[in-house]
Amino acid sequence: MEKNLKKAYYIVLTILILLFFTKDVNIKDKFYKEIKLINNPDELLVLVNKNNQLQANYVPKDLESISLKYANSDKYLKKEARIAFESLSEDASKLGYRIVAVSAYRDYNYQNQLFNYYVEEKGLEYALDCSAKPGHSEHQTGLALDVEGENKDYDNFENSKAFIWIKDNAHKYGFILRYPKGKEDITGFKYEPWHYRYVGIEAANEIYNKKITLEEYLKK
Ligand SMILES: [Zn+2]
């Protein structure tokens, strides 16, 4: 009897281990495969990810510079996103939170350099994990930005007071936390507490309330 129990235990354990590894393989298999070229790059709800790529020559038409009150240097967003972000940053600062743009629009060539920099410095695996290949970064849409808080360290933004505020208020301004924790298998990107995407207030509210991603929202 005890022998059988032991056997059953090992069988279950083997199945669990196999499931764990195949899950990981499946996740990696899903991304940068069957890539589609994006045909609606100017739309507010454009989906840019590891399976949907922007053309190399795509540049948003209405890029505007973010006031230096709300950015650490010259940064650009599309007009609507720029206005919404300045309003968010201003309201945050009135409440005592520092939320400043440290990266916003990035063109294809810059993303290419950035990705290759990570490959050279840290290897391909790391680059794929923490950066996007050119054409696959939503920073190229002019609708996404990275922010930092009072600690002036976007990598450590999660531990700022500003993060506690923005994660529950960004949607009121039309922004979503684009790469939430635990949704890596859907977004293809690891958790990034500092990266926000402008989608407009209506979509942002629904995405926030349902705790879903842009990918899930667009499938409805
Ligand atoms: Zn980002």
C-alpha cells in the first residue's frame, strides 16, 4: 500500500514538473512568431507587442514635447497623450507625488540601438526579457511613457509613494499600467511598474476595473 502511494506521489510530481516546463516553453514559443505588420498605427487603441510590429518608417504625426515641469529632459508624446500626462503629473504634484516622464516617444532606430545595446551588454536572453525588438516597442506610437518618482530611479519606481498613487489613478487620465504582474504570458513583457500607455479614459477605466490587459480588452 505504502509502495503504491509512493509510486503515485512520484507520478504526480513528474506530471507537475513536465507541466511546469512545457508551460514555460509554450510562453516563449508564442512571442515573435507569426508577426503581423500593424495597419492602424495612428489609432488610439493600436496594439503593439511581440506579435504586432510597426513599420520602421512609422512616426506619429502630432508629437509634442512634454513640458519640462513634467519630464526630466526633452520628451515627446502624441498631443492627446501629452495633455493627459501633464494633467496627471500636475495633479500628482499637488498631492505631493513626483511623477515625471523619463522616456516617451522612441523612434525605430533608437529602439534598435537600445535592443542591441542590451544584447551586447547582457546577452540575447536578457535583451528579449527586458527590452523590445525595433517595431515591437509601443514607445514608437507616441502613446507610451516610462516615469520615475521621488526616488529618481524608475527601476525602483514600485517602491515610491508615487507608484501607490498612480497605480490607482492613472486610468482617470486615460492611462493603463501596460505590463502588470502575473500577465507576462499575455503581454509578453515582464512586470514594469513604470511603463504607462495612453488608451483614453473609457478603455482605461474598463481595463483597470476588470484588471485585464490591452490584449484582453481588444479581444473583448
Ligand atoms: Zn517603457
